[in-house]
Amino acid sequence: NAGVMQNPRHLVRRRGQEARLRCSPVKGHSHVYWYRQLPEEGLKFMVYLQKENIIDESGMPKERFSAEFPKEGPSILRIQQVVRGDSAAYFCASSRTEGGANYGYTFGSGTRLTVV
Amino acid sequence: QKEVEQDPGPLSVPEGAIVSLNCTYSNSAFQYFMWYRQYSRKGPELLMYTYSSGNKEDGRFTAQVDKSSKYISLFIRDSQPSDSATYLCAMIAGTASKLTFGTGTRLQVTL
């Protein structure tokens, strides 16, 4: 019974390159959330997706960031033209129900993005 | 002002001590309250969740919520070195989907 799988665990990109972060939710979970964690800060909500739909992207930067959760395959967080300030740990979480209130969220181990 | 305030620590206690971790919040809409434990270089792991005011106990862990004071707590009894981690409080409004986290408190339990 695998948990949330994120890959890669570590990603190094040069400024201006694209970063693609992948997340496979817990089997049976159809709600996916992406969070970003900067050093010495808590996790900040970025986006909430269901299959083929973006439900809430209020935490996503307006430019360069996009997310998808296709009918088949993992959820993808895509960062175009990365800058040093994008360096952070990106966590994906999934839940069985909307909001996860009854069961909480299951988090993956994160992808640590370093922009050089 | 942040929606959720949490003392970042670090908090250092001897093995066997009772640990008290706290968060305050400003948004009255928060109804569900959670505590996550995060080991270094790992993802957060759900420890406790509570709905509205009251206490909830699970083994060595007790979560308390006081909505009138907008204050939540996590108590760890008989703390162990394996409890050394960062503890994050998180909360969610009834109709929302996103968690709002505190910054986390780093706990060190020493032998």
C-alpha cells in the first residue's frame, strides 16, 4: 500500500531551465495538493487539483508555474524559467475526500529543487 | 499578522519529559485542526486531527483545541529521542480545501 510517491527526490536546475515535479497520489485518492516549503518557513499552499481539473490555484504564482492532474498518470507541477528564489522543497499531498478533513492529508517525501 | 502563529523553537527537553507545543490562530473559520510531525528531509506525517473544541488522546499524544481562545496544543508524554522532529500545526476551514500551516516547532529530546 504505497503512500504518495514524488519524484525526483532532488532536482538541480540552472536559472532559466524548466523543472517538472511528479506526484502519484495514494491509490484511491482523487484529490491532490501541492505545497512549497522554504527554509525556516511552514508549508504554503499552492494548488488543489482533482482529476483533469484545477479546483483552487490561489497559492500559485501568476507566472511560470502550472499544474495538472491528467486522467491517467501522475500530477505534474511545472516551473518554467526557474530563478534562484524557486529553490525550495515541494510537497505533494493527497486525500480521499475533498478537504481531507475527515482523514487528513497524506504527504509525499517531497522534491528538493535547487536552482543554480 | 500571520493566520497561524507557532514558536519555531528549538525546544530541547530531556528524555521522559512532558512536551507542550502550541499554536494560535486568527481565522474564526478554522474548524479542523491537525498536528504533523516532520523528520529532517522527509514529508509531514499526520499525528492527530481534531474537530472543533475539545481534547483527543492517542497513546502518548494529546491534542487540545480551545476555539474561544483560538489556541491549540499538542502534549507529548514520556518523550523519547525518536520524537525529535519538527512539529507543525495545521488547520482548515469547514468549506475550504487547503491547509494553513504554522511555521513548525523544532523539538530535540536528549538522553
